[in-house]
Amino acid sequence: MSRRSQSRMRFAAGITSVIAMLLGCQYLLEPNRANLSVDRKTNFSSSIKVYLQTPAGQNVYIGEYDRSSCKAGFPKHWSLFMNSFMGLHRFDLDYSEVLNKKSGDLEIKISPQLFAIKYPEIPATLLAAKLCDQKEESSVSFAHDSPVTKDLLQPLQYVAPDCKVTWAENQGLMCNLQYPGEAEVLATLEVLKKNMTTKWNHQPYLLIRRLTLATQMLQALQKTEKRGDLERVCRIMNFSLPNELPLSFRSKAWQDKVCQPKGSHDREAALVALQEAVNEIQTLFRRIEDASLVGLFTLSIPREQSTAKGYLISLQPIEVPFISSDKPNKSLACVWHPLFFEKPESQLIALELGLIQSSKFSSCAPAPGLVEAHRDANIYVRSSVGSEMEFQIANGQSKQLRLPSGDYQYSVTQYNGPFPEELISLQEVAPLSSGQISWKNTKPHLIIKSW
């Protein structure tokens, strides 16, 4: 192999390593495209359909239960269906633990998540309905305002407290959310922008980026005659790193709803997400003022040990694990929301930032990946209020940082910037040094003096 070919291979490998390092923690919450097509067909061996009866005498289908799963006069397995601006959602309910008198938890599966609802016993109204006496392939109907209907739908209200659960004859159960008008959202964004630019000398990049994108989205929605403005914002979202987007903008399913040329819920989906983006930015703004420290980071390596023009510093928050086991035996408090249902960590972040209501009845059931979801949620919040978690610095220079108080893992990597291929090697992109730093004192000044 020629020397030039070897050089090209080293260059390509080096570039790949640099890109991976630069983008590493950015993709903790990479948007994914959820499959919103919900199968209304159940696997029940003896399915009984359930309807709500309207004042006009019409029956509205809301789900079904498996008569063959009856125990102690009540069916263990149910499927209920609820619509939101994001589409149709299927809620699979399992009353096994409640009927077995074990944990008193009702399990609700809403793909891809599993929730545990505190539910000590079956309500008397549901037992009195004698659902297990129904014949195969029959149906039951309850008045929309009856006590049995209220008790039947109560688990949905527990797991989704932000939803006002209603019904419509042509759509079944509905999750209705409250959101403000465009003028109110714009006024809040303007106040946030003014506070950030006048109160702070050092603005966190990610927060400013999310504020700018939310403002652009709102302005595009207000220009209804110019669809091109919205298309430009959608292109920006498509090419942005995940951490540059507000949490409510990350879902690819939501982006499809908003960015399609035509859609029945485009505007509602956009306004709900905008309100959540405003709430997120407001919360992070308060946390930056309350919990972050401004200080200096200095690289001061002896000249004989420092041969590169520049170095890349990467910081990672050190988190104390919330749950120590890979298979936790206790759960995290969490709820379901149509904007954040695609990934468990998204809902944990939304709860942490107060974007959605908490519920004393609902938690994430123990499941593989829950530990990682909680870790990623913590890292997202910490990195959001940090000014820069990765930055370039030359030896002998200092850089002002705004970081939340805490401990961080750091790594130092040689960085040459744009360079000819013969100057890069795998050794040059490998970390030169790593360690831990503490960012807790007033006006911290951290100095790295040796490799």
C-alpha cells in the first residue's frame, strides 16, 4: 500500500473519531420516528366490545375486554383507545396483580412504555356491572356520565393527568390539552429573550438556540399565507443536532404532523409544542440563575509537553445513579403525555422540568433500560444549563464557563482544526488526558497543568 493511501486512511479514521467525539453526548435523545398506526384488533380469545352511550342514544366505541380472562368476577385484560392531536393511542390494561391481591398495581402498556398505577381494589361499580356474565362476541354499553364509566376511565386520568379525557361520537375518547394563544406565547418569548440578553454577560448556547427556534416556529405559523417560512423552520429542525431542539420539538412523529403541507392537527400540534418549549426555556432560565456558577477554565501545560496548536475539552456531568441495579426493583414516578411518549427519558425530563403534571398514582414500571433513561434525562438537564460542555482552547488560554454546580469528568484531545491529510493520525485524536473536576466553589477557577 502506498504512503499516500495509508495517509488517506489515517485521515478518514481521524475525522471519524473527531466527529464521533464532538457529537457524542448530542445524540443521547436522538429523535425517532414513532409508528403511530395503532392496531384496534386485540388478541383476546373472547372479546367483548365496550361503548359509551351518548345523550342522543348513540354508541361510541372506546375499547374491549377479554371475557376469558375473568377472575373473581372481573376481566383482567382490557384495551382502551384514546385519540390526541398526535393520533390514536392504545392503552392495554392488566388487572392481574390487583385481582391477585399482590402489589395493588394496575399495569398499563402504552407502546413502548409500561406504567404501574396504584389501584388497590376493583371499584364496586365495575364489579356490579357483571362483565364476566356477557356472552362471547357480545358488547356492553354504559351511559357517558354514569359512575361505572367514571371508574372505568379513571386509570387513564391517573396515567395521563394532563389530558382532559372526553369523548366525541366520531372519534371516541379524546385527550384534550390546554394551550395558550399565539399572542401569549410570543409575549413570553420576548420577555425571555430580553432577560437573557440584559441580565447575562454569558448566554448558554443551547438555551439561546432553542429560544430562537421556538420564536421562528411561532413567526412561521403567524404567516399563514407563506408556507415557505414554515418549511424553512422544518429544514432547520431536520438538520439540527438533537440537543439544539426544545424537548417538545424532538419527536419525528410531531415533526411530520407540523411540517406536512396539509394535516388536520398541524396548528394544534405546533401550539402545544410551542407552549412546552416556552415552559422548558423558562424553567432552565431559572435554574441557570439559581444553580449555575460562572468561572474560568485554564489550560496551562509546560511548553515542552504541548506540541499542538489547540485542544478540545469535553465535559460530562458525573451522576449518582438513581437506581443501582440494571433491573431495578423500584420504579420512577412518571406519566404519559402525547408529546413525550416515544422515549421514557423524554417523559422523565418533562416531569423534571415541570412541563407535564405529576401524578401520585402513576410510575414507570421496572423495565430494562429504565436506569439508562434516568441517566440520560439527568445529563440532558445538566448539559442544557451549561454554557459549553465541549470547547476548543489553546495552551495558556482561559475560557469563561457557566456550569451547574457539581462534579464533571473531563477529557483533553489534540485539535488541529482544518488540516491537510498528512498531518493527522489516530494518535492525534486520542484523548491526551482525562480526569475529574469539581465546579462547586464561588467563582471557580480550574487549571489543568499536566497530562
